Amino acid sequence: MGEPMNNYINYYYNLYPVNIHYRAPYFYFMVNNKKYYLVFYERPLPEIKPLYELSLFLLKQSIAIHQIILNKDRQPLTFINNKPYVLLKINGDETRKVTLDDINYLHLIKFDAFVDPLLMRTDWGKLWSKKIDYLEYQFHHIANKFPLVADCLSYFIGLGENAIAYVNNTKHEVLLSFPERFTISHKRINIDDTCLELYNPLNFILDYQVRDIAAYIKMAFFAELNLWAQIKAYFTVNQFSPYSLRLLYARLLYPSYFFDQYELVITGQDDPESLNRIITKMPAYEKFLQHFYYYLNHNNNMPPIEWLHKSFNQP
């Protein structure tokens, strides 16, 4: 990286750590018994301003997110070898695994006056359609190289199209009895995430409450965790409108777990066999989707996915 990283930390932040460690993708160090992480900033540059303002808002309300530290120029971004970095001061135990209760804690935070369009990610149908169009275009160029993908991609694209139709129909058919609250959400929730990722403001977006819940449920299912106890406990203390329940089901239908792994495979970051581990669990996931449909549908008149419904009722 050129100069030793401690020189940059000294110069830009007036901090003098004895040791700086690297654990991909972070540099981390201790100063005065406080832990800091220097994080490569991967988002569009204009989003750093609303992210920083949102983080200040939350910290002023004693929400224990990790703190963005400004550099000597009073800027959140520091360019090192022409690459943008952000320094975070860690609050709490960053090694603890994320639970559904942790996600719920962030969702309960009220910040109705702070909604920046740069952070909004609510147009799911449009975003998912673009993703599927890209996958279909890309597929023609990689089919011969990845025969396993060629055999199953159409199935997962079909699931994605079901999810798009479900969310679009929901927006047209369900009248909102009250405005849906936007909550602090994340682009992705992974089952191995810790509080380092969950409370990192650089991971925040604004979306409907059900986004992170659905992501956690999908990841927990494929990790073979015991889901139903957590789900029942969560829905006992949280109330959702019919609109939100249908959005939740749409996100469960959308196979982000497969599309993310597919990208890792075709870019050489993982073995194609990792896709097979997902494929073999799909019959069980289809049954889970039907069980979850009946669980959510109590007095809510949610439309079924017909092919799933028929498959589930076959002997």
C-alpha cells in the first residue's frame, strides 16, 4: 500500500496506535482502550453525507452504532492512494452474532424526520427486474462454462419473477390503512454477521421493516437453524399491516440467496458446488414457503402462489 498504514492514521486522524492489524476487508487497532476500524468505502460517494448525518442523529439519541470519525479536514472520507476509507470507532461487542432481536432493536428507532432519497431502496419490483434482465443477458455468455448454472438458473429466475409480480400486485391491490414506516435496514443480512456489520452505519439503507426480517429468515433457513421459535416470538411482539405481510412474503420468494452465491461462483470467488448445496434444499424451502404463507395468512386474505400451493397439497 506504499507508506505504512500507521503513517496515514497519524496524519489524518491524529491517532497513534502501537499496532495496526489487517483482517480482510478491515484494518483495525486500539487507542486508549477503544477499538477502531478503517473501512474501505464501497458505496457511491454522494451517499456518505446522508449516512454521516443519520449516524449523528442516532448517536445523539444514545443508539450504540459505530461512530464515523472525521479526519483532520472534518470530512468522513479519507482518500489513501486514491481510494476512499472511513474510520469507525466501535461501540459494544463487535464479535457477537446477530439475532432477530438485534434487527428488531434497529427497527424500533423512530426517525421519521430523517428520510434521504439517496438512502431509499423501496422500489423492489424495479430493482429486481433489472437484476433478472442482467442475469438473463449474462447467462448466454456463461452457459457453456457453468453447466450447473445453466440447468437451474431458469428456476430461480422464475421464483424472482413470482416475487416481482407479488410485490407489484400488492402495491396495486392493498390499500394502506396507515403509512408504512421506513426503518434502518441493510442491503444484506448474512447469517454469519456480527454486531460489527449490523451497527456499521456504512451498511445502512432505508427500507420497509420487513426487508431485514426476510433476509434473516432466508439465511437462517439455509444455515439449518431452528427458525420457528424465533419467528413466533418475533411476531408475538410485532404487529404488521396486511400490506407489510405481503411485502414480507414477496421478499421470501425472491431468491437473493441464490443470486448472491451465483455471482460469487461466476467471478471465481467460490466453487460451483456451493450452488448445489442451495439447489438440494429447494424442495424443503418450497414447503417452508407454504407453511409460512399459512402462518402469515391468518385473517389476512393473502393470495397464494398457485404452483407452490398445488405442489404443497400433493400427496
